[in-house]
Amino acid sequence: MDQPNLNVSSWSIESLETHMAGLQRGQELERIRTVAQSHVYRSAESRDARLRWAKLSLAANRRFHGDGLWEQARMRRQEFALRTWVIEYLGTDADPDWSPEALANDTLAALSLEPRRAKSLAAGWRDLPIEQIGDLRRHKNLTAHIDRLMPSLPPGPIKDQLASWASVRQHLP
């Protein structure tokens, strides 16, 4: 059960992990996500501690959001932003969450349009049905991190696909 007045900001990671284990949905997961994410940004903590906080934030984010199209897009956008930040500032390792290639693949998998089609639709977006405008907006949100991710990727087709999205993204509503 959600406890709206619960102040989790000063809890230890162990306490938050235990508390979150009993939660399936609800605003409490969003509070845990934001508290955990704030710890990720604290340079006084060790890399390992910050990665553990990042994992907690990702887990709360994945549990908090429902299955609706917009909820899933919001979840992915938040996940992609945090994973990109970790890769940029804490580095990569064998964990797929901190792998630039895995993040690039996850990003591309979340997109339902090809860049060329998105650019074509964006050219006349004001005349599109609201659902298509929303789809273009979701694509813009889901690609917000790619300019920061691309320097971490080796040359190749995945980086080329993201570069295509980076050029199209500026035209999306």
C-alpha cells in the first residue's frame, strides 16, 4: 500500500531496496526512483555505491510505470537518460545497463518509425492527426540522449542509425 507521507529521502539503500520489494505500483516507487537517482549524482560516493543507487532507480522506474504507450515512453526516456549519464560520468563495464552498445540497441528497439519516415511526417506535422503528432513527440523524447551517447559508440551501423536520428530529431515536434 502506498504511504504518501513517507519520507524516504534519508533512508539507506538497503532500507529502500527492502521497502521497494513490497511495492508493485504507486507513487512511492517514483519517490524511490528520484531519491536513488539523486544519490547517483553525488560524487562523494564510490562508483560502486553510485551504480547500486542507479540500479535501484532503474528498478523503481520500471515498476512504477504502467503498460500504456505514454507511460512506457516516459519510463524509457527516464531510463535512457540515467543510463547515458552513468556511461558518460561513471564509465562502462560488462553490465548491459552501462554498455553504450546495449543502450543504443535498446534505443533503436524502442522506436517504431524509421528516421526517413519520421522526417517526412515531421515536415507537415501540423496537419497530422493528433495520434501521429504524439508518435513523433514520443520519438523525439526517446532520442533525447543520443547526442550524448554517440561519442561512446564505436563506428558502425548502430552509430550511423543513431546519427540519422540525431539529424531528424531537430525536425520533430
